Amino acid sequence: MLSYQQASAPTASQQTRKGYKRNSPRLLMPDLYHAPALTLTVLLIPAFGYLYYRSRDIRTLLWLCGFCCACLEMVLLYTMSARGLSGDVYPSMAAAGQTALLLGTALFLGSLSPLSFRIGRLRILYVIVYTAPLIVYSILLYGVYHGTTPGNPQFLLFPALGLMAYLFALAWSLDAYRIPRWLGVFVCLTIGGLVFWACFVSGAAEALRLIEAANLFMTALLVGFAFRRFSPGGVLGILGFLGWSLMGVRNLPAVTGSPVLELHLVQIIVMSRVVAAIGMILLALEDELAANKSAEERERRARRELEAYSRLVLTRRHLEDFDRQGNEICETVAAHSRFSQAALVVLRAGRYRLAGAAGFDPATTRALEELVDRFPPTGFLISASAPSAVDESPTVVLDLEPWLWPGDDLRRLGLTSVLAVPMINRAVTEGLLMLAGAPASRAVPIRADDLLPIEMLVSRLQATRSHTMMFEKLTNSEKFGHLGQLAATVTQQLNNPLTVILGYASMLDGTAALDQQDRKAVEAILAESRRMRTTLESLSRISRPQPDQLAAVSVAELLTDLGELHRQDFLQRSIEFRLSIAPNLPRALCSPQQLRQAVRHSLQFAMEVVESPDTDPGHPKTIRLEAASEGGLVQIMVAHSGPGFLNPERAFDPHLPPQSGTESAGLNLSLCASILRDNDGRASAVNFEPHGAAIVLELKSA
């Protein structure tokens, strides 16, 4: 490649510029060789643009800008050489071309080594502070001094600018990034010495040419160390930038003394630009293919992980049985995820306990058991104090230091921070799954798709555990309700005959004709009858259970929970479920557990009705759960699209079927009405026209 200074300087034989240009094949042939190389490079520019449009990668954008600068320099050089122009006549064109080439080589460097340093809060890239004095160097040399090295003292300005760039380059090489620190420092010191030697011996233009060649040589090294793969893109990229960097040796005496050698060297330099551009395009394509392959592999691994988690059979009968599955859950996570260690922590009886662990040694497991017992039962992981492990992910980085005691085994074992996937239900953390032991975490950082299957598993665990807890409470409530009904029936059946026995025994006791033995027998009958009366009175109190302490209950949250609890039943039975809650609904004054039981009885009754044989098969099966407030009362309506009540006034009579085909539902509705009465409320039934009915539960507003 020709420099602007050579293209414009006269020969020693004092030929005219026109004759020199016309008769010298040494200048014409390289200029002609520039045309196809320039055309190929320009044609490759849209490929970089398309790759950047697809990937939005900053590195690809810098490559695009770098080759655009190189093409601009080639266009200006070819124009000046073909028209016989000189830098003396068009210094702005010469300065623009040389500065474009310098800026392009700096962009290649910055794309592969994006290191920076801080000044206060400001982060500055090394490539900026390194290139800025060199740009001033190029503009002064070609724009002001027309490519000719000035005399002292103006000449000292160029070594000063070079020294500034050299110091930043040395600091850049000391901040090891991809290449070994010793290699970067060695290349920087060696090339820096050559540049300063060339500046004082051969002039400022030759020094700038060596700087550009050094940038290209370092780019070739960075391509090899950054990508670290033997591929067509890597090989072509290294060869292209190495060949391009030969521009630094073109003015050696051994080259300039042989026109043929110089011609071949110029051809290699020019063609190397095309090879470098092709190599960088292939590298970008290889990176995209590798990213697609990695994404497919992650997707397959996530699918296998989800399949493994879906095979977990979680019990829904008792909460203790659910918590006993902690070891199985943790072993599944450790076997199929990126994390080799997992621990499940649950909130039980107001304290956090370790339900299961996998991948930890026994000493670590014991230390974890002691640690989780120190977690506060309220407000734990609710605030945003713990940072997210990945953007827009519920998984957080949990620092265990606040709960570690001096000399704690976990600190000695090096486990002071874990990833945690919390199970948060409203304002309470019901548990969390702790993760540790991710392999190669620095080389392959944790991604959102690595955590997504585990987060879905934790969501399933939370939903199942909440369902189990609610089901257990409802089951206990139903057991006590049926026990109360049985106690009431037994009391009613035994109380009347016992009254008769007491009456006759009292009459016999007052008779004076009884002898001593008969009187003792009558007194024994009276004593045992009174004891039985006391027992029946106690049983009667059990049959009328007092409601729990009344509290202000959020009806909206309670109905939402019940809707989610029965949503699977609605889907399995092909029932359309609609939930409608009035805005700003006040709280109801009642027992939350008993209200939940009453609504659940009403929903079960509605499901039985819409599936009864009397329901029109062509009519859609619909259940509506609505809540509103009116006149200081909170009204909950459970409506269905099935047949109406036979007698709405006696719908809650346990001895009368409320609807045909629902003989077993009378007791449930009777319990529902009893619950509302115990909570100072009222239950009623209404029919709709032409079909459908509803149960209305009314409670006082808090």
C-alpha cells in the first residue's frame, strides 16, 4: 500500500510529477490492484450490517465501523493516486484517510479488548484515551504539516503525543484481559521502542505507520486468544490481520530496494484486508451458530429437568407427609439441575426447619439445620434487601453472614452465600429452596433459563403445600362439624328417655312404702341418671361449637384462594367458573376458617347440582362466585346454572333434599347455615328464571 508522502514526493532525478506518474509501473500497478480489493471489501460491509442487525452485538458493530474506516482510507488513497494528487495540495483528504485508517485499527483493538478504568464514578475505555492523542498526531502531521516531519521545536510535539498514547497502551497491557500479561507487556515494550526509534530516525510518518501496524498485529493476537478455536473464521482472521500488519515493514531498505518484492508485499497487504473481513464475518457466524447450539442444548436440558420434576409425586393428605419428601425433592434437584447441592427449608409451627438436603456432607447438613433455626419467622426475604441472582428472576442471592455465629462451621466450610428461591405467600415466606455447588460458575454464569425449571418446581411446591395445609384444616373442620351433628343427635335421642327415668325415679324416691334395700336402688338410679344428664349437657355444648374469635377477614383473598383450590376440579368436570369481587370490598367480621368451610360447602353443592341428571345436557355448566357489600353487610353468592331449589325456604333443612338428585347435599347446606348463624350471619337460597339458583351468605362488615 502506498503512503501519501511517497505518492507525492518527486524522485532524485527531478522528474516532473506527471512524467513520474505516467512512466512508473511501481505506482500504477498497486493502484490498479487496489480496485478489486476495495470492491470486495465494500461488498462485505453489508454483511457486517446484517449480522449486527440480527445479533445487536456491540463487537460486530465495532467491526462494521472499523472496516468502513478502512474502506474510506482505501477510497481516498486510490483517488489521490489515480489522479496524481498530493498531500500538499489536498492535506484535508490525506489527513482524513490516514486518520480513518488509524481509527479503524483502534476499533478492532477495542472490540476484542473492551477494558476500562475509573476516575471517580466515570468509567473510561482504554481504547479512547489511547487513540485520542494518535488522532491529534495524524491530523497535525497530514493536515498541518502535509506529511512532512517538521523541525525542532515543532517536531517534539509528535514524540510527546506518542508518549501519551504509549503510557495508556502500557497500562492497557498491564490490565490482563484475554492474552497473558507478560505477552502483552512484552509486545507493548518492543513495539513502543521501535516506534520511538522510527520517529527520531525515519520521521513522524513512519512512526505512525508502525503504530497502525502494531494495532493490527495486536488484533491478530487478540483474535487467537479471544476465540481460542481452530476454525476457518479464526484462521482467516489471524492471517488477515497479520498480513495487513506487514504495512509496517514495507519501507525497509530491503523492500524498497526490490520493486518486485515491494509489489508483492503491497498485494499481500491489500488482499489481507479482504481476508480479515471474511474471517471476521465467519467468526461472527460461528459465534451465532455456537449461541444457537448452546440455546438448543439449554432448552433440551431444561425440558429434561422439567420432566424429572414433573415425575415427583407430591402428597396432598397431611402436611407432615409433604415435608418428609424434602430429601427426595432435593435429590431430584441436585441430580438434574446445574446445582449439585440443594436444601429445602419450610416454615412449621412458627419456626423455619430443614425439611431435606442433598449434596451436602453430614457436617454441613447439621450446620444448616442449626442455621435455619435462626431465621426470623416474620419479614424474612420479604424486603428487597437480597439482590436478584438474575434480572427479572425471583431467585435471590442469600447472604448467610447475618445469621452465622463466631466460629460457625458454615464459615469454616466456606458456605456463606447461597442462591435461594423463596416460597412467598402474600406477606409470609413459607419456605425456600437453597442452591449451591454450581460448576464452572465463572466460565458459564448462571442464566435465567437455568433457574426457570427450579422456580417452577418451587411454585408447584408452594401451591401443593398451601393446598395440603388448607385441605387439612378443612378436613379437620368437617370432622368436628360432623362430630357436632352426631353429638346433637345423640343428645336429643337420649335426653327424652332420661327425663322419663329421672321422673319415675323421683316419684319412687318420694314413696314411703319402700324398704331400705329398694330405697338404695332408687337412689342409685337417681345418681347415675343425674350423672348421665351432666354428660349429655357437656355433649350438647360440643354439638353447639362456639365460633373462633371473630376477626376482620379479607373476603377477596379468601375467595381467590378457594377459587384456585377448586380450579382443577372445575377443569376436570368441564365447569365454567367465574369469580367476581366488587372493588373496595370491606372485610367481614367472622371466623376465617369457618367462613372458608361454609363457602366450600356451597361450592361442592353447586358442583353436584350442575352435574346432576336433572341438568339440561345442552345447557353450559357454569358456577359463579361473587362478593359485594350492601348496607353494612358483606354478601357472598355462589350461583350455578343447574335446576333450582324445590323449596328455597327449606333449602337448609338437613332432613329435606334441597333439589332432586341431591339427597346427600342437605347436611352440607345445614352445616353451612349453622356456621353463618354462629358468626352472626345468615344464609339464604334463591332461584333464578328460567333456570339456575344461588346460595347467599351474609356477614357483618368489619
